[in-house]
Amino acid sequence: MTQRVLIIGAGIAGLTAAAMLASRGHDVTILERQAAPGGKMRHLAIGEARIDGGPTVFTMRWVFDEIFAACGTSLPEHLTLQPVEVLARHAWDGRPGRLDLFADIQRSADAIGAFAGAAEARGYLDFVARAKKTFAALEAPFIRGSRPSPMGLVGRAGLGGMGRLLATSPFTTMWNALGEHFQDARLRQLFGRYATYVGSSPFLAPATLMLIAHVEQEGVWLVEGGMHRVARAFEALATARGARFRYGADVAEILVKGGRAAGVRLADGEVLEAGTIISNGDVAALSAGRFGQAAAGAVAPVPRARRSLSAVTWAMHVRTGGFPLVRHNVFFSGDYTREFDELTQQARLPSTPTVYVCAQDRGDDDSALDGPERLLCLINAPARGDYRPIPDSALAEAERATFALLARCGLTVERDATREILTTPTGFDALFPSTGGALYGQAVHGWSATFARPGTTTRLPGLYVASGSAHPGAGVPMAALSGRLAALKVLEGH
């Protein structure tokens, strides 16, 4: 039966739900308060340059292949992808040398052996095998499925599933588990950084997150036109299937009638009726009353203490020199323990932050460029942008520390204030209200954190949630899976 569906937000989860539901003949309207789709997959304009200001890594291609196939088309018809050989280049503050990780596992092992010795190379191969088993244990019962309870997860794993789940080390911290494979602290830093991919600390996150290493090992792609092009491809697909997009449409309230969601009221007073609503905003915005008090109780509130990390970013179009950049580069601080203590325990910017640099005009080729290039420089930050903004003095000190670290590692950046865009946790909170700037929903700290994310259905009939702050988790492919789960629930009539 055809339903009228309103989707609040055109992030990747909302776009996925829109494309799938419109493909099945439903009457779908996407309401987005910004002027373009993508949510966190946004483009920032510096002159003629367009810089990805959010996610920069395309992984888990199978997720998108399956979604496009479900909509009667194929991914290559809409996006041009190129696999990379160099997953990332790494350097350490005050330490000589650098280390590349490659799509080819043996090539990475050889590089690690040359960098840190044969024992560490063997440890890497054991780690890769463990990450693969962890992903395999969780793919069907957790990643692909609706949110389970802990016991429900065991049941889904089937006969012998308990052993496979325990082997994912949910009760061991990622940092401690890495110590079972690597004696070199630099390598523990490198692989511990995967916890930050979901806004968490490797000292508090469960070892289960090592599955992210396997996700990258399965393939990282460059998207022609940048990551924002992914959002545009989904927009085009949904539109071709009959969905309508309304930009500049700020939803002020989710309307409730007869104990169920019945439509929305826009900020300008317009009322749109529908029997099915999908909220693609952060779940914290829903529980905080951003869409009205009637819908606030639909999901559990998100305590500030459980927020994931935020970030300070500099989008730049500048000349660089010295250090040979590839697409993805990480410059590690000299004291990782102190860095995350400052972030998570003191809720302050790190005195010496680790810096991620995405060089968006590069791939595997690290040759010098003749002219300015597009960079996104990022450091982690606490998500307190809504109640304790970073003081200007602290921000200035963090900026000094960030670019001083890059210089010590050999990278020179010819900065020009007219060619930069700075975004802080307060800026991210303005873009994504009620989050404090948290970019990944709730932090994955402790074994039970993954079960704290809401599932697709809510306490309010007719209202569903789909985003990286919901199950199965943060990141572009996981958010897309959340959107697919929401579409399937609507199609099932739940």
C-alpha cells in the first residue's frame, strides 16, 4: 500500500531511506533545512575550490552496491570510484621515519617489518586475522540486522555463536588488546586511532572496534567529485524514483494525533500531514525537544557524558611543501595517553593533538603539486559546543600546536586566512543541533555502548530514526545501513 512518508533531513541515512521507499512506489518528501543534501557530507567553498568538510573516506562499498541494486540500478551508473593502494601515511612527532599502510596486507607487513622489526610484522598479520574474524562474527547478527539486545545478539549468532562473540573481546579495551599484538607504542597509536573513526578513545573503547581495520583492508575508494558527490548521487536516484526534495524547509515540530506521528509543522507555520515520519537528525535533537515535546519521549535522552568526540577543522586551499602527502595522512602526537586524557577526562583540547590531513587533490601519488591544493586538517575535540564553547585563547593555542606539529614532521603549509574555513564544536552544534558538536552520536566506551544506540523504531508509532547516531553506528556506510533498516521497517508495516 502506498504511504506518504516525510523524511526530516537529507543526510546519507535519509537519502538511502528516500531512494528505497520511492523505488517501491511510496510518496516520499525529504525536508532539509540546508540548501543541499549530504548532512555531514558537506562541501565548503573557498573561491572556486570545493572541499569536503566532513567524511573523507569511502569504505564498505558492498553496502552501496546493495542499496543501488535494491533501487533497480547499479553504483557504477551513478558514481566513479577509484581504489587506492596507500590507505594512509603516518608520521610521529619527534620520531624519524614514516609508515604507509597499503591495501595489500603483505605489503603493509613488509613496511611494518622495515619500520619496527620482524616481530611487529608478525604481530600485524595476527592483528589483521583477528580483525577479520571480529567483523565476520558481527556482520550478520549486528551490522546488517536491527538493533539486538545483548542476549538477542547471542541468539542471532546461532549455535556456537557465544564463542565467536566472546572472541571479539568486548570486555577488553582496544588499547590493551593492541598490546597483545604490538610492542612498539607507535603501532599501538596507529591502530588505536581506529577508535576515533567512531568518535571514541582507544583507552575506553572495546577491542571489538578493531573490525574497522578489516573494513579498511577490504578497500578504500576515492570518489570522483569528492564525498559530497555521494550525496548528490543518492539525491538524483531518489528524485528519479519520484521522491521530492524541499530545501530550506526547517521542521519545527513533529505532530502527534491519536497517539502516533501524524505530520510536521515547519518553522514558517506550514503543516504537512503524513502517517510515517523518518527523523534523519541526530537522536539527541529528538530527545532534547528540537522537534517538539510530543515527540521528545520517542527515544531515550543522550547524556552529555556519553557524547562522542567533536572536532576542530581547517578547510584550506593553500600551497604545501616538504612532507610528501598522499590522500590520507596522520601526524601523531608524542603522548597519546595524555592526549585522550585531556579530551575525555578534562574535556579540553589536547595540548599536542594528533592531526589528520586529507589532501583532496592527491591519491597514491605523493609528487609535489604545482599550485595550491585542497586540504582538510582535523584534530579531535570534546563535544561541549552548546554549553562550554572553546575559549579563543585555547583555540589559538591548539591551532599553534597543530601546525607546529606538522612543521616538525616536515610539512610546510603556506597559510592564508582568506583561503581557510575554520569549524569548531560550536559550529558543528549549529549545523547539527543538540549535539554539542558530537559527530558520531554516542561514544563507544565500554562493552554495552553499542546497545545504547536506539534502533529504527521509536516509542511513538509512525516515527522512525535513521542516522549515524542510531544502530548500527557511525560512519557513512553504517548510516546508510541505518537508512536501509528504516526503509525496510516501513515496508514491513511496523
